[in-house]
Amino acid sequence: MNVTQPGPPGPGGFVGRERELELLRATYERAVHGQEPHLVTIMGDVGVGKTSLVRELWDWLRAQSPEPALRAGRCLPYGRGITYWPLGEILKDHLGILGSDPPEAVRERLRRSTRRPC
């Protein structure tokens, strides 16, 4: 799985997470109609269907009009100073920042992003 797109379907496909998918869809609808952001965290042990759940949600979101910007950040399972890692991944993806970009290029992308709405 990468930051911008959930990986390919596993051998079992999407099974048994319909209730969670409906909750995510309802949360999206509330965010759109209430014009307020909502934060969703998907947690679970390895193999419980987190990636499949996100894939199904993103497929549904792509069919919405207008199509929302889809961004995801992943938490690292280890280390120190990683509290904001997922947010950093989301911002890098949204702004097109690469790990190899020089600091000046990163600053310029951040500067430009604050001048226009997302």
C-alpha cells in the first residue's frame, strides 16, 4: 500500500466489513453536508481487512460528484518522533514533495500552498 492508493485486492476480497464501510460513507456524507472536516482512524491487527476497507471506500468516493481529494498517511509501528509522520506523508503527497527535493523547493511549495485553498 502506498500513500496515495491502497494496494491490490487480497485473495479474499472485501468480506465482512460492510458495517464499517457504511459508517465511513455516513461520516463522509456528514462532512460534506455539514461542511466540517472529520478525522477517521482505521486500526486493527494484520489481516483484518483495513486495506480492503479503504479500497472499497475510495472506490465509492471516486464515484461521488465532485470527486474528493483522496489522501492517506500511514503510521509507523516503531520509532521515536513519529507522531506527525502520517500528516507529513499526506502533506508531501498533496504538495508533490519528494524526499529528494532540496529544502528550498520544499519551502517554495509550502509557501505557494498557503496562498491558495486546498
